Amino acid sequence: MSDNKPKPTRTKEELLEHWKNKKLLISDTNKVLETIARHNYYRLSGYAKYFYNKERNFIKETSFDDIYNLYLFDGELRSLIQNLTEEIELNFRSYIASYIADNFGPLGYLDSTNFFDSDHHKDFDDIVKIKVNQYKDKPFIKWNTEHHGSDLPIWILVEILSFTNLSMLYSNLIIEDQKNIIFRNYSSRAVTSNAIDVKDWIHSICDVRNICAHYEKLFNLNSIWLKMPKEYKSEKNNTLFALLLICKELILDELKWTKFIQDLDYIINKYNIKISYLSGFSPDWRNRLKKIRKVKWNL
């Protein structure tokens, strides 16, 4: 056990006084204290630091509402990103299940010769056993077990795998099979020309899904690493905006993508968020995220 003593406990009143001493504007003390009690001072302080000046006091005219609005914005941003990546995940479940079933059979995922690394396949097989046991009482699992045995066909198995499990399965496919899945389902040049990088894109999307699920800060994301297509080589590859550019290429439903941009624009304006706060964003972010329609010429 460490000999270091933890910080002494401070009341929410003392914590608020600490912010006041740093020149934070408070319009309604009771309301702010209630907000701190509901959301945890430590969590809110993670957003407060974005309003500090070099002396670690608050920038002039910064109010508690500014901090709270950034906090609320980040919560809605996580919801938007979670819904967006869910669409990509559902597509990928279908693509992987169809490919494995068509090329290796319903139980082809059990055969290690269909995969690149036998040790990784063993790890995946262990996860499958855990998942099947975890969901054994689900009606669709019970029905399959009673009528066809305990081994699930791939199209049922993918429904109980997490996105991280799915990423693990896809990443261990032989490279040519990974490429075939991409060529079979995507037409975007940014995707097909970088088919071997899609596994890493999916891994980063999984990481961001976990950030959303654990209520971590998302607006300032810089912990991912993406190999960007040549169309986006000028972009920093570790930002939220870089991730959205990849999502733009992976999501096939144009209406859902357009709705996402509209919703993102709405919450930015709703909470009066400075674009400079958002990781990798620039003032023309809307145009840069728009999908370019491909015109087909009849010759």
C-alpha cells in the first residue's frame, strides 16, 4: 500500500468556492450546487479545464453555464456517435456472416484453417463458448440448440457477439478474405483502395464505442490512430474528425449520414460550442463531411 495520503475530502460548497477563486462566474449558487451533486465535481472539472487561461484561472467572462453546456454537449455527441457506429456495426455483422456462410459454411468460423492465426482463433473460440453460455436462455439460442445442436450458425452467432468480438473475428480472417468482404460490399474508392486497413478502422471505431459506453470525454478525442486514405492525407489521423471521415466512407445509408450531420450541427448550435474545441474540426466541417454523389453517365 502506498504511503501517499489521498486528497482530503471537500464539500461541494468548498469545491465551488475553489472555482469562484479562479474567477468563474456563478449566477445561481444553489442551482450550481445541485448540478455538482448530480454530476460529480471531478467529472465536471474535466470540462472546466478547457476554459482555463495560462495562469489556470478561468478565461474572462467564463460562467458555470459554459462548463455545463460543454458537458451536456459531449453527452449528446456520444449518443450521436454511438448511433452512427451502431449502423456501421450492424452492416458489418451482416457482411461477415454472409461471407463466412457462403464461403466456409454455417459453422466455418469453427475451423482454424479458415483463419490467419490459430492461437487467435483459439482465443475467439473461447469467447464464443462464453457468449453461447451467457445467452443460452435466449429463445432463439434455445431453439437452435434444441433443433440443431449447441454450435450456432454464423448468422446467429454474430447477433450475440460484441463489436469488439466481431472485430477480432474479422481481423483474423486471411487477408484475401478481408479484401473480398470489402470489395463485395463497398464501392467507395477510399474504402476499396485501403481494404487491408479496414480492420484497424473497425478497431478504432470499437474503441470509440467503448468511450461512449463509459461516458468518457469524446469531443477532444486524440487517442486513436487511423491510417487515412489518400483522399484525406492532409488530415491529422488521431482526431474525432478523422474518425468521422472514415465513418463517412463506411456508412452506406446516405439519409442516415445526412441526418447525423444535421443533428451534429444542431447540438453544436444548441450549446453554443466553439468549433475550435472539437478535435480536428474546422469552420467548413459540414462541407467536408458531405458525401459526394457519384453521377452515372449514360453513354
